[in-house]
Amino acid sequence: MLLEILEEPRALHETLDAIASPCKKTASELAGEELGLVYFTGSGASYHAALASHYLVSSLSTRPTNSIPASEFSSWVRTPSAGGSILIAISQSGESVDIVSAMEDARERGMRTVAVTNNRSSPLAKAADFTLLTQAGPESAVTATKTFVCCLTAVSLLDLELIEATGSLAASPEELISIRRQLTNSPSVVQETITMCKERARVFAESYKENSLFFLLGRGANYATALEGALKLTITGRAQAPDFSRGENQTLHELLWTETVPKELIRRFEKAIKWYTTNRQWWHHLIDQKRRRGHLPMRS
């Protein structure tokens, strides 16, 4: 898994080079039709990429969007497509039963379909009207790392092309240009992040290796990051890792049982650190209140 994380910068660079033209062409052809609701779907990590993509389009454009887990697509979308709806299906393998089934259901309902996958010969790629192939290369670890970031990058670039091609931009043109620039620079930024965080992550893991419960919080696009982080911890660490929207503090408070529970605040780094530092005393006050009320054992 670690080795594949270290390959992410190379994989991102090659993916961006490979998908630039297909993304523009796909968006242009879809924009030439009567484009309606855009559905995003996936399973596991790919669904988290779908959520992040949904957030991106909703934040920047007037285009109506929805994100649905692949296993639920046929249950939630029952009627024939009206007004040129499209399905963007994300799957690193392109072979899971749920994602292929969602693609088939979408086609039966008259939707145009786009596959974002790392597997050219997969059933998903073969069934779609358009296919965006990432260049992550083989991935041995069960947890998707480089395939996840490559799929997320590919679908994000497609989102930007669709927004521009359909003239549905609600944000400023400068913001669209800025996000494009960030995508272009993402390989080097990921490399810098890995270099900066590698030792910190090792120290953090060593400090909390005995913990079995972690809370991950995120807001906006980083809600999807919290979901993905929780999935990774659950799969690789055999830990319980509930995920929350940053606004769902009351739910988190009810689940907070011990002072030793790490509280991961996945937001913009500076804001996260400031928030936690400011509220550290409040956490201890809450624990003391629960002890006095008999909700937690008193200190021995």
C-alpha cells in the first residue's frame, strides 16, 4: 500500500496527460445534446470520488447533480430518463457487479453513460458510451490509493470540461481557471505532501497504534475525504472509524467516550489545527461533565 502511495505523483501525471483530450471530446459531445441531470455512482472508494465530484459540480455550476451508491442505483432511479440525464460511473477495476449493473440500468432508462476506470478491457468500459482510462497501473493492495486519486482527478477534469462546454458556470471564470491550474499541478503537490507527511504519519501511527476507535470529520469536499479515510482505517487497521460531516458535532459528542480517542479534523489544515487547539479545553470539560453525571466512570 505504501509503495503504491509513493507512485501517486507519477500516476497522476500520466493520467492527466492521457485524459485531457478524451475529457474535452466527451464533454463536447454530451453538451451537443439536451443535457439534464448528471448522476455520479461508484462503490467504496469510487463512491467517495463520486461524492467529491458531485460537490465540485454543485459548487461551480447550475447543473443539477446527484450521487448514488452503485448498489442502490436501480432502486433509487426507477423511471426512464427525462431531459438527457447522464450517468458517470467510477470504478478502478470496472468489474464489480454493482457498478456494471448500474451502468446497464442507466442505459435501459435511456441515459448516456461515461465510465471512469483503470481497466480498458473491463465490462464497465465496454458498456459505456464514453470511457476515460486512468493510468494508475496495476494495484496490488486491497485499499485503493493511486487508483482512487487517479479516478478522482479524471472525473474532476471531466466535470470542469462539462461545466465549460454546457455554459453552466455559476462561479467566477477565475475560480474555474484556478481549479484547472490546481489539477494540472496536482502531481507535484501530491509529491510535496507525501514528502512532508511521511515521517509525521509514521509518528502519529506509532502514537495511536493501540487505539481502536477514530473519528474522522470533514466539511464540503472533505466530507468525502473523511469517508475515504474511515474506509482505509477500517480495512487496513481493523479499527472502528465513524465518519461525520463537520457540522454534525452533536452526534460526535454523544459518541465521545474517552479522552484518548483521536479526533481527526480533516479540513483545511490550518483551520483544523486552530479549531482543535481552541476547543481542547472544552473536550475535557465535556468528559468531566459526563463523569459527574455517571455516564462515564470516575478516574481511579
